Amino acid sequence: MGYMIDGVEYEYDEEKFLLEPNYSDEAVKVIAAEEGITLTDDHWLVVEFLRNQYRDHGQTPNFRNFLKEIDEQHPGKDWKKLLYDLFPMQPARQAVRVSGLPKPYGKGGY
């Protein structure tokens, strides 16, 4: 069982995280729709941030590091509040899932 993305079924685990990363925009759209999320520019900014973190580090940051690093790269927003508005079901996990990335380590990353 998995997500149907561009006519191909991609497997996910019991929490609906992809088993392998998928960096296509279509993956984000499909998973966001499954999560009941209507994508905005801020969603896409977070997706790109997390995908870059995954490419650079092989995993995504835990919530504390997520907040710190995204604020350093994109200052001027209340990221803690915004992330909960964008991804209300545990942002450090739901944002990773919507980004088309595998399940974070431990309690949400490094």
C-alpha cells in the first residue's frame, strides 16, 4: 500500500512516511491532499528547507533545531506558531511526511 504519484505507487510505512524520499512536487501535492492540507507559499518554503536538510544531513532536524535553522535562513516570522498553523499534527513529523521524506529518527530528527 502506498501513495499514487504520477501513476506509480510509492510504499509508505504504518505512519504513512515514504520508505524512500521522493523529491517531486507531485509527491508533495498528493501527500498534502491526503493530510487535508491546502498548500501555500509557506508550506513550499518549509518543504524545500526540509528537503535540503535531508539531502545535506541524511535526516531532518528535531523540532528545536528545525525552528532555529529555519529562522536563521528565513527570519522575521514567528516560526513556532506558523509551523503549527501549517502542520497542526506535530510539525516536525507532518512537515517531513508532506515533504515526501522518510520517517524522522527518534523524536523528530537529529
